[in-house]
Amino acid sequence: MGGAADQQLIVSPLSQREIPVLEGSRWDGSDFVYGVGDDPMATNFISKRALDWLLQVHATPFCARPVKFCIDGMSDQQQKQLAEIQKSIPS
């Protein structure tokens, strides 16, 4: 193990997985998605549209960072909703 021929896959520890992946097929179109459970990765998520609104109304304090969004298995309606919430809110 550990030599040049070692084909073992290496997985980063949970503490280094800072960008969660949301399952688009389970998404209901909400701008605010609330995580559940004791998992540190289960946090609250917002759409770009919601982020733009929070910034426009000078809401504080909050911290926002990008997340990955898996579109596998999403319906056409969900994909349309996803395209819509990625648009900026006109100021």
C-alpha cells in the first residue's frame, strides 16, 4: 500500500468538505432551503435571487458562500425554476 501501483482511492476527511452538493431532483423551487440534522454540512441555503435581495436591503449579519447543485434527475419545471432563481433582481 502506498506504492506506485497503489490504486486505492483517497477521500478527503469530512472536515475538509466545505462545499456541499444539493440534490436538484429533491428541490421544490424555494429560494430558502433549510438543512436538518446534526450534520455540519446540513446548513441553510439561499438562491442567488435571495442573496441579491438581502444585499439590496442591507441585511446583516450573514455569511454566504457558493454550493454545488446537482441537476441530475431534475424535471423540466425544476430546471426552469433553477434558471429563474439564478437571475439577478433588478434594482
